[in-house]
Amino acid sequence: MPHAPATGGGTKDATLERRGLEPVPDAERTGRVRELFPTWVAANISVLLLTLGAGLVVFNGLNFWQVLLVAVAAPVVAYGIVGLISLAGKRGGAPGMALSRAVFGQRGNLFPGALIWVARWGWETINAVTGAYAVLTVLHLLFGVRSNTLLVVVTLVAFVTCTFLVSGLGNKALRVCSTWSTFLFGAFTVLVLVYLVANTDWSAVFARPAGSTALLVAGIGVIAAGGISWVPSGPDFTRYLPRTASSKALVATTIAGAGIVVLPMVLMGAVMAVETPSLASAHDPVSFIGELLPLWMSVPYLLIALIGMLLINSMSMYSAGFTAQTLGIRVSRAAAVSVNAVISLVLGFLLMVVASSFIGSFVSFLTLLAVAFSAWIGVFGVDMLTRRTYDPVALMDTGHTSAYWYRGGFAWQAMTAWGVALAVGLLFTRVEWFAGPLASAWPGRHGLGWAVTIVTAGVLYAVLPRERASAENG
């Protein structure tokens, strides 16, 4: 996806992307749908999927066939939504949270934007910590170096710095890195799968009894939550596609890119957990790889996974930079990214040194993250059903003259639906340190607080009378 500077005159092949929130002109939309495949592969290259797969066996009590169902259904549900919302990118040529101004109003968009920006701090922290643990594990396997506070700080700083540099380069650099990591990670994942097939006690794997339907559905929700967090970022990676790009192919490619990673990783984690149940509750979510795989396999696998986690964080920070700009922070995208980098360093240090349970904190975070993003998804998604174009001038005009100013800068129907849905979703949500009053109801028991949030937001926004933008009213 070639890029030009935000203010003309740049070369199309420049590696450094200088464009910010402003919509991409049609002449520069030369991307191809197939280029999304490695993007969504890279977005899921994380050893945390192994840990979550193990949790389906240890905590949810699911058997192999139930885990297989979860591993298939979760990416279809989550990345189906990602793909559908990504259609807005090719329609409007702008990042997701910039297009959101057309839905919530120039001032109203600050509220979901701020919540999503803060939520990204947690996602980037989780990935930074996992990356740091991967480095520490490699150092221990190769040189016998044991972790200490100083080493934790050094590895965190190194990982976040690399993330900042890659995300600062922009979309083209991310796409190139994603392509190479897809091939490398795919090759080594096949190697690990072959090793597991040859060395696993399959009679023990298939002898496990089935778990409850409630925990099966809840498992789908937990695995899908990670994908839900990418929904507002979807348009960020499709804004360079031409308007004529196939919508069906876009959605299918998004699902396929994620699913080809999620499916084997979750299954691998579940199989590993049959013989090593402690995998699901380890404070360090990475070191188990060195215990379960031979040295010649575990070290390169960890290094390649490390690249994948770096790319996940780079993609998240790339989108976070746009989100920060939509909040009125008048700095370049790269400078906005640096704010997230510093925050992930601080929070990452606290999680590695202070927190007592990594996986517990991670699952709780995923659950709340899904609810926070789902309120926006419901409103934005319903709006997309009746909207085919976005006014590029109105998107960038944050003053009273904007066609997306509505009443006082707020689209009150969207704001009402978003706020009510967020509150309702939390009522049905349970995490380690919080339980909504309706968490014991059917949706809460099945981990579907995020689904309730989407439905509530969408239905409310659909039935409330809406004021269209002045430009759309003619």
C-alpha cells in the first residue's frame, strides 16, 4: 500500500508514512485485499493463545472436540466483525476513530475515543510484558541468565523501543514485516505441530470428558475478545484500498488471516495442558515453551513469536496514534505513539514485578476490553448499514462549521446508545475483581457481556430518531 505525505509532494514509495487522520485521496488507494492476510496473521502471532487454549482445558474443563469448536468459532465471530467494520475504511479512506466523528459528532467522539485509547494501554502493556518474558526465557535457555528487576526493566525498554520504531514507520513497514513474520511463524508452527503429534499421549487427550455448554460458550467469548479489540482499528488498515475492492473478499481475508493462526495455537495450548496443567496458571506465560519443547526448537520459535508480539504491539500503537489525534492532541502520529510507549513501560513494569497472577489479570482485561469496545461497535455498525460515504472535509473540520457538528458537537442519539449499552454490558460482566449485579444471569454465566453490549447499542441506535449530517441532508 504505497503512501504519500499528508501534504503532497512526497514520493509514493516512501517507507515512512506521514499521513495522519486525513482521508486518503482515491488516486492513492492502490492497496489490494490480499495484503490484509499477513496483517491479520501478524495480529495474532502471540504465545498467549497457547495459554488461553490451555485455560479452556484446565479452567473450563473442555475436551479436545469442544476446544476445536471454540478455536473455529471465535475467530469467525470476532474477525467477521473486524472485517465488516473494516468496510468503512475503504468507503471513507480514513482511520476508524476519525470516521467515528461522523457517527458521534466532533465532540461526542471524544468519549468513546478516550475509552478506546485508554483500553489500548492495557493491550499494549500485556503484549510488552509477554515480549519481555520471551526475551528473558531465551536468555535463560541459552545462557542460564535468571530474571531480576534490572533485567525486567532492560527487556521491557528494548521491546517497547522496537515497537515504537516499527509503528512510527507506518502502514507500509508494518505490511512488509507482517509478510515475513507470516512465513517464518507459519513454518515453525507446522514444525511444532509435527513434534506435538509425534510426542503427545493422544489417548489421554481424547479420554477427557466434555465440559458444560456454558463454559464452552464462555470459552468462545474469551478467545473472541482479543479479536474484538481490533474492531475499531480495522478501517486503519483498509483505508488505502480502492472503493471498488470486494467487500466479501475483504471480510473473508480478515477471518482467514486470523483463523489460520488462532486455530492451531489454541489447539496446541489445549494439547500441551493435558500433560502440563500448570501451563494455564503460570505467572510467566512464556517459559513453559522451554520446558515442553527441545532447545533447538523452543529458542527459534520464541524468537519468531517475539517478532510477532512486536508486530501486534506496533499495529496497536499505530492505531493508538490515530486515536490520540482524534482526541485533539495536536502532535504527529509518531509523537502520539510515544505517549502509549511510555505508558506501556510503566504498566508493564507493575504487571511483571507487582501483579500476582498474569493470566488472571489478562483474562479480566480481555473481558472488560471487549465490553468497552462493543458499545462503540454496536453504534458504528448500525450506522454503516445506512451510510455509504463520509464527507472528507467535515471529518477534518472539528469546529462549528463541520457537517458532523450536529447539536453542540454531539450526536445525542449515538451518545445515548453508547452510554446505555456500556452500562448494561457491565451489569452482565464478571472478572476477578468485579461482578455486575446481573453477572449470574444467562448472558453473564456464558461470558456474553460483550454481546449484550453490542446488541443493546445497536438496537437503541436503530430505534432512536437520528439527525443526519448537514452535508448528507443536501
